[in-house]
Amino acid sequence: LGQHEEELVAARRSCGLYPDVGLPMVDAVRALAALGRVVEVDQAVEAAMAATTRRDGYSPGLVLRSATQELRTHGQREAALALAGRWVAWTERHPSPPDSDPAARRKARTMLALALQFAERWADARNVLLELRAEQPDDVDVLAPLPWVTLRAGDRAEAARLDAALGRVTGTYLFGRPAFGRACYAAALGKKDEAVLLLRDALSQGFPPPGAYSPAEVLRHHLALELLRGYPPFEELIKPKD
């Protein structure tokens, strides 16, 4: 709803009530970032990263991710880039342990690819995604971002080929992820009308998958859709509905 002052009050109250729980700290950092209070964001990130709590899925990487995404979403590109660099460094220092299961290791590397995208290290992000795809060629979560990331890395021909491959993906339980990936590619090309149509298609197929954030949350914060912000059909798509 954009009520970030109220969000900050609620988050700080939660931090006071539940000092050993991590996620309220994430909420507070996000609210500060949305309000553009960059100095306080840095202070809150330092405090959150020093916290010893590990309850409720909290990690310093989640703090860095949330703050970076929120700063970028609200037009603080330079501050977001600086924080993204720290996010990349933290992620590289904290890979999934060698004895963890393959799914956990893939998740950690997928998160590294995301951090690299927000750091605008496009070639590095593409390389991580390509390594993941080589291991599991049918993983649509890896294929979906490859066209637009490859485009940002400067290889338009390969990006077009990957987009065509994404358009041929079929199967069950896809939840609109191929259409969403193609929407990101269209947005990166500046094809706003096509991107919104593909987003509508993705949403009609159940995007985002169960267990993810809400559709508006994903669309509002996704880096590939940055060029759509302020575009009326896109804003209408992500506006909270009664």
C-alpha cells in the first residue's frame, strides 16, 4: 500500500517485542529503504548483520537482499549498487556447505546470481546461471532469467535464442514461469506492451509459484521490470485490489 512510515513503526515494535526473532529486522530495513533514509539503512544493516539470531529463516544475506531490492525499487540506484556489492561478497563468503543437499547448494548459487544482477555484473550473473543450467537443463527457474540477463550482458543474438527456447517450454506445474521470463526479456528490450501482456499471461497461469511472495511484490521489486515502473498498464497490474 506504500504506507512505509506505518510499516516502520510496526516493524520496530515487533523488534522490541521479539528481539530474538530476525524477520522484523528485515522489515525495518525494508521500510527505511523505501523511505529513502539511506544512512539509517546502512546503520540498520550493520546492526542486523551483527545479530546472532537465526530463527524464522533469518540471515544477514536476507537483510542485504531486502535492503538492496527496496532501495533500487525506490530509485536509489547508487545506494543499491553499493549494498549489492556487499550482498555479493557476503554470498560468496557463505556458500552452502559441501555436505548440504544438492537443492540447498543450487539455491545458494541461484541467490549469488541474483545478487550479481543487482550489482549489474551481468556477465558474471549469466555465467552462474549457465553453470546451473548445464547441471539441470530442464530447470525453468534457471532458464527464465537467462534471456534478459544475457541481453544485459551484451549478447543480443544469444538472448533471442534463449527467449525462443523459453517459449517452447511445456509441462505441468510451471505456474507461468516461462511467460514471466519472456516478459522480463520483453521489458529489457523496451517492449512495454508485450511485456505487460506476457505478465498477464503469467499471472493467469498462477505466477508466482506457491510459497513465493505475492504477485505484486514480485513484479514491483524485480530488476528486469524496472523499465516498466510508471507505465500505467503495469502500475494498474501491480496496484492492490479491493
